Amino acid sequence: MAHYQPPKQGKASQLFDVVVLVVLTVGALFVPLWMGMAGAAKSVATPVANPTWEALGQNEAQSAKYEALGYTPETAHDLILARFDYSFSVTALLTMIAVILLYYFLILRFSEVEYREVISEKFGE
Amino acid sequence: MTQVDITSTTMDGMGPHGTKVGLLRVLGPAHVWALGVGIVLVGEYMGWNFAVGKGGAYAALIACWFAGILYSCVAMIDSEVTSTVASAGGQYTQAKHIIGPLMAFNVGLYLVFAYTMLEAANAITAGYLFSVVASMTGHADALDQRPFIILVIMFLAWLNYRGVLATLTFNLVITAIAFIAIIVLFVSTTGLVGSGIMEHAALFEGHELPYGWIGVLAAMHFGLWYYLGIEGTTQAAEEVRSPARALPFGTLAGIMTLLIAATLTWYVCSGVLPWEFLGDGVNGSVAPLFDTARLSGSIALVWLLGFGTLFATLASANGCINDASRAWFAMGRDKYLPGWFGAVHPKYRTPYRAIVFLVPIALIFALGAPLDQVITFSILSGLLGYTFMPLNIILFRRKWPLETIKRGYEHPFHPIPALTLLTLCAVTFFAVFLGYGTQLVAMIGFYIVVSLWFHFWRYRFVNRGAQFTMPWPKPRGY
């Protein structure tokens, strides 16, 4: 295989590449946050009016710990009752699996093409 | 008879063949242990408790042990490959030699983002700790945590800039103190010395598995946080005096240390703190070991665990800067990223441009995102990296069977650890999907876009054959 000679990259082009990567990185985390799509929000399904430790499902030992931490039934209400919602659609699950498989297929396929070039040049075929 | 013996006296400690730029070889096995455990130990001081929130206390314990199996597989696989790849970049360099450039580029980014996000999470926790100490010592108003977050990141970046030996020696000392603090808390509160304060049965009553068994699966998401980063020991490959011996020893000793620390941490915290408080790391227990000490009634324990938490966050952030910058540097050196990043400081022999460049990235996330989102970003990058490892070891053994390259360490029962790791990664992907599916898809979308960018644009600047720097024979099948 003929020896590949990469082009020399100018400083402006190097800077542009860095900016692209930084924008993509920051976007990957912050876009879901800005759009309010970041999951894991816990919510209180059935709030308790005039909460007591018993009404919040806390026994004596548990309520004593909360009091030692400085909580009252009112201030601990949301902390104790908030729950994740683990219901999901099969379509969403299958979409996630498809996206992950597509990703690995893509990088393994392209990597193999690039790797054969590397080995061919390195070991002189 | 093996064709290549990377563990021989003549080859042990050598740099990558054909590499013009090398880092200073000054580290021993204790530094490797400190690098691995130093990065991870903070996972016992904060973050793991989100697993309690996702499934309850028992679910977090089950996740702790299954994640322990996952990381034992990671440590075994990593030790074998790394003991033959004595070059900066860790798994990035492994992927480059075993799977191919695009995989390597992705793995390099996994490493940089996993560590940079972990560093950001550490800085957030350090800022929180300073605010708690301020209120405990009489400060009336809420303390602005941002100056402390910025100071932590800037100070540790400066330390890394100045030299790796001082950096990791600093890590060795503060990691040891943080680990001893956990042992002291365990001994003091469980009744081994004096009267115990554990109330597991009473605190679990009525809340054994609050989400049922699906909560156990969901808890695997943050179960990774107990150990995330142990694979970072491989980043020191180009700076240890004897990679073939020091890297396996340091990594395997590290995972054993962490298995002990994680189990002790779960036992102590879940026996003192109610699960709803323990499981909410944003509005409840940000630093659970510290909170456990607060409820112990001992001022000495409060101070000890306060310093333990601070030291653990500093050690972790320190190791993260070290690892992320090595991966970024290695990609720059190979022109996977602009070559400007592939420079070594003329005096300190550190990858100083990579270190400085990653400071503002860490600050953006530390100052602008909630702790659980930052941790999830880090875990997802780590998880993608762990999914790569089984593919890596299977292809490594196939392309270079044991008789072709003598390893410093050969992991037993191949391919059982690889298949176990792959299965546990699949379970963890599902766990992340439960509650954080949007971030998962956004993250994979990001990696698909940057992969296309690399393959169709960036790769043209990369020398083809010169990327293969290890003194290995030609791989089988090519």
C-alpha cells in the first residue's frame, strides 16, 4: 500500500475543530436540560395534608432520625413521598436498543475499514 | 515460545515504538493504586447513595455487589491488555491497536468526559462541604459555593501542570487518610468499639424494596458510582517504571480495596440514615458518610469524615485531571485531535496544554448543571467504555493469541469475564433508561455525530501506519 501523507492542518482549522467538539459536548448535556427533557424528576403522587410522621409512613426510629437531621413532618413531606415513575413504553425501549446497536455497528464497521489501512501500511503490504 | 516478550528486561518500561514525545517514568505500584483508588474513593463519600433513591437500601447493596463483579471483570481485562500496552491514553491506545481508529477516538472521548464530569462532580461536593462547614461554624447566610468550586479545579490543575510525581504522591497521602476515615467510622459506630448506633431493621421496616425488583435493576445505574474510575490506572502506563508488573498489581489491589470500602460504606450509612434522605443526593444527603458522622454524636468523627470527604473529592478530582489530560494529550499526539494538544511541557514533562484546555470545560459543568445530571453524564461515558472492553479483549486474544505476545498478566477463565461484563453492561443500560432515558439517547446521539465527523473529516489528518506504535507482530487475520 502506498504511504499515506496527511495534509498539514492550519491553526485556524485546528481551532475550528476544537470549537466544534466543545459545542457538541456542551450541547449533549445542556440541550436536554434546557428543553426540560432531562429525566429522573421525582414527584409526589398523593400529597398528605397536615402530615405527621405516621401519615408519612415513618416508624419511631425513622422519625427520630429525621428529627435529629432537623426535619419536621412538613419539611420532610416531599423528601419522603417523592418517587420515580418507572413506567415505560416498549417502543421507547426498542428505540433505545436500536440506537445503541446502530452506534456500535457504525463504529465497528468504520473502524475495521480504517484498521485494515493501518495494518497494511504498518506491515508493508 | 512467545514471539514478543513485553515483560522482558529489555522491553519492560519502554515507550511506544516510534513515538517522539514521551512522559517522565517515575511512578511505582503504590502510585498506580493511589491513582485508581484516589479517583474512585469519592464514590463512597458521595453519589453512590442515588442508588438508594432509585431502588431502596437493599437494592443499593445488591447493585454494589453486582457492580463489584462488573468492575472485577474490568480490572482483570484491563490488567491483561495494559500490561502489554505501555503507553499514555490507556484504553484509547488499546482500542487504537486492537479495534481501529474510530473506536479509539470514541474511547478517548469516553475517558475524557467520564473523568471531566467526575471532576466537576467532585468540585460541586467540595463546594457543598465548605458551605456546610461554614454554617456549622456560625456563618449566618448561605455561603456562595462557586468561588470554592473554581478554586478547587484551578489549584488541582496547577498541581497537575507542575508534575506527575508530586501530584500522585499528594494523592497517595490524602487517599490513605480518606480510606482510614471510613474504617474509623465503621469501627466507631457498629459496636466494635463502644456502643453501636446501627438500626438497620428499624430503618428498613416497611421500606425493604420500595419499588419492588425493578428498583433493584434501576439501582445498577448509580451502583457503578461505587467504583467508577478504577480503570484510570491504565492512564499511567507511560509514566510507571515497570508497566508489566506495576499496572496489574496496582489495579487489582485497587479493586479489592474498593470492594471493602463500598460494602462498609453501605453498611454504616444505611444503618443510620433513613433511606429517603440517604437516597436523595441533591435535597437530602449530599455527603452520606459525613451525615452519618453528624448523627453519631461525636465531634471528632464529624471532623474526621469532613476532612475525609474533602480529601476524597480532592484526590478524585486530582486523578481525573491527570487521566483526562493524558487521554486528550494522546489523541492530540496522534492527530485525532488538533496536534497542538500533543505537546509536553519542556521543564515539567507534563501534557500541559491538555491540562489547561480541560479546566474551562470542567468549570462549565461544575457551575452549570445539577449533581445527578453531571454524575449520569460521567456514568454513561464510563458505561460505553466498559461495553467496549469485552469486545477489546476478545479481539486481542483472537488477533494476538497467548503464544504470540507474552503478557505481564493473563486473566483467567477467558471469555467468561468478558461475557459477564457484557451482560452487566446491558443490564446497566436498561437501569439508566429507567429514569434517565433522554440523557442516554442524547449521549449516544452525540457520539454518533462526532463519529461521523471523525471518520469523514478529522481522520484525513492522521498518519495511517504510524498510529501503530507497539512492538507487536502482525495481527492474525490481516
